[in-house]
Amino acid sequence: MHIEESTLISLIRAFPQAEYREIRKFLCSPYFTTRNDMLPLFDRIVDRPVESKATLWSDLFPERPFDDQRLRLLMSYLHKLLETYLSLSEWARDDVEQATLLAVGYRKRGLNDQYRRARASAEKRITKQPQRDAAYHAIRFRLMWEEYELLTVRNPTDSASFQEMVQHADAAYLSNRLRLICIAYAQRQVYRTSLDTLDLPEIVALAERPEWEHTPAVSLYLACYRMLRQPEEVAFFHAFTSMLRSVQPVFDDHEMRGLYLQAINYCIRRLNSGEDHFFQEVLLLYKSALAEEYLLEQGILSRFAYHNIVAAALHVGELEWVNSFIHTYKGQLERKYRESSFSFNLARLEYERKHYDAVLELLQRANYRDPLLNLAARTLLLKTWFALGEYELLQSHLEAMRSYVQRKRVIGYHKANYLNIVRYADRILKVRLDDEVAVAALRQAIKDEEVLTEKDWLLSCLEDGH
């Protein structure tokens, strides 16, 4: 393993440059370390790439012979310190956790007046913040447990708040447990994993009890579970999405993103089954998630979400909206995929507008290194040549596309799909449109093909002629 791939250097490279100043302050603090060799090691790694351990050693200790064991110990010490910094920086962002731990510290030291003030401050912070997720119930339980620990010392029979404490403990457990069940269902859709140890009827039965009806941390995941458990019942989908939109401030952005993706992926599965009316449903979900920025991770929008949103909007005919979306969110795409994703999706829009010259120009503008995006671009080019009546160019394009699919390492489903697109487009070019029997047979073959994403377009080509 190259030294740049070590755990220490990987961690340092993961910190943003804006954080280096705070890290240096931390490494200079005698509370955390009295060593004077940690900061030089950190600064040397930050300064430029490390070619080897020997190079690193000579830069730090130019007059000493290389000592591999000592260097490994130095790197280990620095790694532990940076892990401490990482933990503290996460703790510093959570004022509720800070206030709770302060109350715990006072209670353990028998400073009851200070404990009361700290606990009241923690309660105020918890109540003020809008989230009512599993973490909220867990920390409410934790604070109530601290109070219970204090009161039982004075009066072992005091159980005034015991029932409320139990309810918060149960809410945290049920929310996390149902969340795991929902994730397992989603994974099974893709990876065919087993649910034998996750789908426990007693958990669901407990969550269905009336007292949880107005506890979003439980009721929302129960609604999600029902949607996933019985996907054929569309009413469960609508119940879940309606509740999802109404409880948005209750969960943090990461959790809301996961819940929205559950609903979006449900729609995609229905679309894959040929239920085109779910294009409108999935677009509404995407719009809601975009408005709340749930689809952004550290300011980045997945290129896959970008493509899917454009596809849904084009399908329902919202051309002006999708034009605005394509341009607005271009800057939120990963830099290495930005230009290719932007040009491809703008080309899709221009194709729907029948601006075929613009499609050709846009498809030539970017380098589509990703094989699946390359194939999607080739398919759009295929459709454009067909629309322009450039059948000789189209024939050459089909041959090049077939060669590309067979040459590239494309996953089974995608390989079959794109080879089928090429095969049926080629057959449409060669069929005599006045031969009704041959056209009917080809039409039926296209309809019966299981793996074929451009089925509607191919059928329209038979109807329109060439």
C-alpha cells in the first residue's frame, strides 16, 4: 500500500483546508498533547504529497537515519489525536448533546443545583428544536433517566415520570427498528436479501397501537413499511407521501432524504412495470425534495437524480420547468460529470422540442466517459438520425453502437437492453412497411420484448414509417 493511502494521510486529506487552522490549534493544546512533533508531521503531510516513508522521515528529521518503527508510532499518535479532534468537532455541533452531558456531569458530582439548571437548559434546547425523530426520543429518555437516578436516591419508590420515560424509550426503539425494516425491504428490491430476521410481526403490531398515531418517529415509518410491504395497494403509497410532506420539520435532512428516496424508488419500480402515470407522482416528489434541498449531499446533486428528474419532467411535458432545472442545478453536479450530464440532458430537452440540429451540437460537445451515459447519448443520437431521415448515417451508427456495447463491460440488463434497441432499430430500417404481415410480426416482437426501454419510440417508428 502506498503511504498516501494510509489511514492517517487519508484522514488528513479528507479535512477541508478551511479546517486546518483549527486542527493546528488543537495540536498545540497541552490539554490534548504535550508532544512537539505532532504539528510538524501534520504540516508536512498537508504541505505536499508524500512519496514514501523514507521521504517523510528525511523531511522531518534530515540529520537522523531512517527509523521505520518510530515513524509508524508518530503517525499512530497523530492519527489518534485527529480522531479525538474529529469526535470533538462533531460534539461541538450538537448543542443538545452538550447540554445533556453537562447535566450528567453535574449530577454525577452531586452538584444538584447546577444539575437542575443544566437539565432545564437541556430540556429547553430539546423542546425548542423542531426534530421529533428517534434521536429526540432517545435524548428525552436519557434526561429523564438522569432525573430518575437522582430522585431514587432520595425516594426509591418515586416513579412519577416512569411511564413517560418508558414511552420515549419505546418510541426511539420502534422508530429505529421500523427504519431498519424499511431499509431491508428496499435492499431486497435490488439485492434479493432475506428479511427473515428483520420483518418481525410483533414489532409492527406494537407500532400499530393507537398511542403511536401522533408520534411521527413511529407513524411515518409504519406508513413507509405498509407501502413497501404491500406495493400493489396504491393507497398506502399516497398515505405515506401525504404524511411525508406534512412532517418535514420533524426529521433531519439526511433522514428526510432517505424517506423521500423510499417513495421515489417505489415510483420508479411502478414505472418499470409500465405504469406511466407514476411519472407525475415521482416528479412531484422530486420537486418537493429539491425545494427542501433533501437531495443535496454536501451541496452536490447526484447525476443519477439529475437524469431521472429530467426524464420525468420530459415525460409529463413540463418543458419550461425542465429547462430551468437543467440550468439551475448544473452547478450542483460533481465537477467531473457536470458538462457531460448538462449537455446530455439539454440535448434530451431539445429533442423533445424537435430542435434536432441543437441535439447534434450538444451531443458532440461533451466527452461521455461513463459507459451508461455514453450509451444513453448514442441512443438519443440514434433517434435524432431517424427523425432527420438520415438512414445511411443511422445504419453506420447502429453498427458502431453494437460494437461499443459488445466491447464495453456493461452490466447484463443494460447490455441486453441496448443490444435490443440496436437490433429492433435495424429491423425497422430493413422491414418493408407495405408488408403488413412483417410489420405486424415486428410490432408484436417489440411489444413482447421484456428488456427494452425504448419500446414506445420503436413502436412509433413503425407507425410513422421511414
